[in-house]
Amino acid sequence: MALQSVPYTFEIELSHVERDLHQRLSTKVARHPSESLERLWLRVLAYCLFHQERIAFGPGLSEPEVPDLFADDLTGQKVLWIRVGRPDPERLQREADRAPRAQVAVLFDAPARLEAFVAEAREKRLGRLGRAELLAVDPALLRALAAEDERRVRISLTVVGDHLYVTRGSASLDGALSRSNLQ
């Protein structure tokens, strides 16, 4: 018998200062049986960082050809294509080529993974990835968020520059975002 995905509910008070975005978000996220809590949180953070109208979670690990998050315009064209975790640079370039009008972004689980990705992409001369936005979350923040496995989560997330501030219950957490590019 196959294991079923586990649904998680997130109630998020989002304040993204540079984008002048202040919203209450409520979303359900399915956690694949082989997905770690850190990766689940990475998808939720990407949802918040790139939040826009019609943003949606992809099917996750069960369908690797589909982005982790995406948004379509009213004609069905991709306008946002996001991967999280540890994507392959060549595969990401092929995906970006298939969605030429889309904003392409990757949210890594550690700055070291981000730098390894950039080095590999440069070594393989994957110049078309220059349009991709590459970010990494502080791994200590991911570990702290994943320390409790709650199926109903309520947080407040404030994004100021390249820093995340999270309030969860009585706990206050924060961590830096690292950025890089191939240009």
C-alpha cells in the first residue's frame, strides 16, 4: 500500500516590506511521504517570498517535471516558475527555456548549495540561467522552523531586505537570505 501525502495548513501573516505587500494568507500544502520538514518549509517560504496572484504549489516530489511553485496568467502561460532545494542546473535551464516569459527562481536550503549550483552552472556555461533569481535560506532558520511537526501552523513572516523574521507562537526566529546570479 502506497503512503499518502500528509496535508498541512498554514495561516500566515505576511509583510514583505520592499514589495509593500501585507496580507493574511491561508494555504494547504501536501507533504509527500519522502519529503523532509525542511523542504516543506522551504516551499512555504518560497510561496511567501514570491507571493502573487494565482501562485500555486506544484504536485511536489511525485512529479519532478513540474515546478515546486508556479503562477499562470489568464491565458495559461507560466509567469512564475520556482524550484526549491537542490535542482540540477542543466535541467533548470531546459525548464526556463520552456517558459521564456516566466520569472524563474530557485530557493536553496543553504548558501553552500547556492554557491555549488552557481559554480556548476558557470563550469557548464549555462548562460541562459542568468535570468534566474537565486536565493538561499539560512539553514539554522529552516532547522528551527522544522523542529516542531505541527499540521496546523500559524506564523507571522516579515521580509526586510535580505532578512526573514518569523514569529511562531511565543518564539521569534530570524535568518538571512543569500543571493547570487550567473550574470
